[in-house]
Amino acid sequence: MSATLLSGTEPAASILEAVKPRIKKLDPKLVIVQVGGDPASNSYIRKKLESCKSVGMRTEHHQFRNNITQAEMFAEIKTLNNDNDVTGYIIQLPLPAHLEKVQPLLFREIDPYKDVDGFTAYNLGKLFLSTEFEHLPPATPAGVIALLEHYKIGVEGKHAVVVGHSNIVGKPLATMLLNRFATVTVCHEMTKDLAHHTLQADILVTAVGKTGLISKDMVKKNAVVIDIGITQTAEGIKGDVDFASVKEIASAITPVPGGVGPMTVACLIRNCVIAKERQIARQ
């Protein structure tokens, strides 16, 4: 029996429809900062801009040359922090090598109230408190949680295994699952015998970016499989999971593309609306 397909299209559309009245009332503005012209980044940004347009949210795309200096980046962040018309902004990743090495310093300068990507230490730290303090969570982990909620897949008491421990996906998602009383195992490149852990998962999430990393023999029967990995191949975009074989053993599985991707965009836009509401309340 083939797994239920966990498409992100319908739940993402539901989130966007729900925020439309709030956008009309509050008139928030999202700024996307891009360095260079990475093709994958161009594609992601295009989808974000299209989604913002569909719900009537004002947007700006600030694109800088690949060799922009650190000082110029800090100046851009300061400008955005001080612009009262800017509700929230994101720095599109990945950054060029010379900026990637100072990425934590760049994030440190972002106003947490405008941090709609949820990457600052302030917003990440709040995740550790409880679900009530997940005000501006990173968009992809938030998208995974919203996807599970939409399809009424319970987390409480389940064993969730997260493959990938990045600061923007794996770690915050593991925390959000813990907040919902899942038992969580986090795996990474130094994990020995990955299959030993993945075979224990009621909910298996992978966010590595390595095609074919998760095969059928690494998945427990009737597990829920959430594939966040994205790799551009000659055959098109692929995830971390061998979809064709794993769908025959899993109870539910996300497609790539079309699964977590739309949810990430929708949750980013929702974060921008929440940021506007919190800024008004703060004033």
C-alpha cells in the first residue's frame, strides 16, 4: 500500500488565505536581501515574491554584488533596522564564503523584532521555553509543524528522528518537536550507523541535501517521512529520500518539490504579519 502524499500546496494556501485580512489591515512590508545571483536562490526568491504578491504584501528585493564587503552588509542591516516602514527582512542564504564565515555576526545585528527568518539568538532561544514563545520561529521548521498539524499527524509520545543538525532547520525543528512532547533523536554526519536510528522513527525528518540518503531499508513500516532536503540534479530537484521505494513502506511522505517548500514560504509570510503585530503591541 502506497503512502499518503503530504503535499504542502493545500496547507500553505490555507495559511496564506488566513493571513490575508491581517495583511490588508496592517500593511506589513518584507525585504529580501540577496548577495550575488545563485540560481537556486533566484528561484526561491521568485517564489517568495510571487506568494507575497498573491496575498497583497508589500515587498522589496535588495540584490547586491557578490563581492559586497562586510562593512557594506552591516550598513544594510542597520538601514533596515532603522527603517520604520520595513516590518521584517531576511538575508537569503547561502552567502558567499567571505560573508558566510561572519554569518553569526551578521545575524547578531538583526533587530529580533524584524527577524522574520527566526535566525537570531533571541528568537532561537525563545524556542527552548515552550510553544507559547515560538513567536518568530525559523520558517522551515515552522512549516514542518504546520504540515503535521494540517494532516492531523500527532507528535506527542512519538519518536521523531531528525537527520541534520543545522542551526536553521535541524536544531530548531528538534526543539519544536520536543516542545510538543515527542522523544527526539538528532543525527548528523558523525552519527554511527544512521539506519539504526532512522529505523526507530515514528516520524523521520531529513534535512541534509544528499540525494538518496534515506533508502527503504532505513525506514520503519508505517513511519511518517518528511523530506526537507533539496538537491538539483540532471533529472530535476531531488530530496534526501528515495521517494519511489520509501513511499511503499511509509504511512505518509512529503514530495520533493511540493512538500515542505510551499510551507516554508507561507510561514515566512505569516512571520512577517506576526512581526508587525508584535511591533504594534510593543509601541
